[in-house]
Amino acid sequence: RQFLENHGIINGIKPDHEIESWLYKAGTEKNPFIIARGIPPKYPKDAEVRYHFPTDFLHAGKIDEDGSIDFQDRGEIPYVDEGAFLAAKVFPEPGSHGTDVFGNEIIVPEPVDKTFAPGPGARISEDGARIYAAVSGQPHLDALGNISVCPEFKINGDLGFETGNVNFEGNVIVNGTVKQGFKVKCSSLTAKEINGAQIDISGDLNVSLGIVDTDLVNVKGCLQAKFIHNSKINAFGDLIIQREIIDSRIYLSGACINENGIILNSVISAKMG
């Protein structure tokens, strides 16, 4: 015990009778004996969210032989009915500190919680552990962790003076052109062409032709288009281009994918390459 104290070992030491018994039985084989053991810490369990719908899908349309994108062929884009079970949360569990044989406390961190909140078109259970669809539509997980269900708003033609600006919480489908000077704010947008409009969406932007003379495109998801001319793009996701990028400034948190096209007189910053 004096030897242990001289080495600062003061915690979790076995009682004297166990030590004496081992010393009495110990022979030349030198079998090890654990004489002191600290109190191990219990590490916390972080929160976990289990989604019951695809949260990351890239197939937004079918590419035809001429290079255009058919967004009517929606493929694996998820769709749920009202009342569908969307996600469940496993709540975090706190841990407990430990103590080593020197009497030092072993600190464990606090558990990490995760955002679990319903957005438009979704509802949460009374115990806060499950989220269900309140309407039928496309489930969506935004960059902040909110879960929503987005019904669609279709425009059979151009978005212009006949429709005015569009501020819609769900998905917007424009079968024509989003014209110059008009604003669109929605969850995701599918359009034939964007010409000088202001776009602000929390999901994906799919353009079957191109984006021209557009100075403000803020997209929190991915962006697909045939070409981009004289435009400024800000997107959190990937940019997929079929033909060319010309006279444009593009800033991406994802990747810039333009395998078969060209880039002329443009500035591109893409964190994922």
C-alpha cells in the first residue's frame, strides 16, 4: 500500500485480504493481479433520426436522346399519402463521469441532439418522437433538419404577368418559361427555362432547357439544367449541366458536373469538385 501511495494510486484498490491471498499464492509464474481498478465512465448516446422516406435522391428526370430532360418521368421521387409515417426520433441518453486509479475524474461530453421538427404539410406526435404527413405530396428534408410534405402547384404555360410572382410552400412546376423580373420562392421548382427571374428555393431546381440572364438563383438543394448563360448561381447541392456554362458566376457547396459540355469565361467555386 505504501508503494501504491508513492505512485499516486489511491482509488479502486482491492481490499487487504485479496492482496494477501494473491501474495501468498503467487509463485514464480508471476500471474498478473489487478490490484486497482477505476470506475469506468458511461458514454452518452447521441440522438438519432430514422427516416422512412428517401432523403437523398438524384434522379430528377429522364435524359432524352436529344439531351433534354423529361421531368414528367419522375422515377424514384418519393410521394406519400396523408397520414403516412415519415420519421422517428431516438432521444439522446446522457452519460456519467468516471474516476481513474489516481482519483482523477474522467469527463464525458453531453449527448448531441438533432433537429426533429415538422415543416409545412407534416405533424408531430404528442410525445415528440414521430412525424406524420398532414397532406399528400412529396416528403422533403431541408438543410436545417425540418421534415415537410410539399404538394405541387402547376402552371400550364409561362410564369409572367398572368400568374404574377409565386410564393408557395410546396413544389412548383412551370411548363413554360419563368420570365424576366418575376420572383419564385418555393420548396422546389421544375421549369422549361428561366430568363432573368429571381429564384429562391429550399429544395431542388430542375430546368429542362437553360438559365439565361439570371442574377439571383439561391438553391438549397441540387440544380440541373441544359445550359447556363450570363447568370449568377448559389447552391448548396450539386450542379448538373448537359451543354455549356458561359459568362456566369457559380458558387456551390456540392460538385459541378459538366462532363460533356464546355465552360467559357466563368468563375466557378465548387467545394466537392
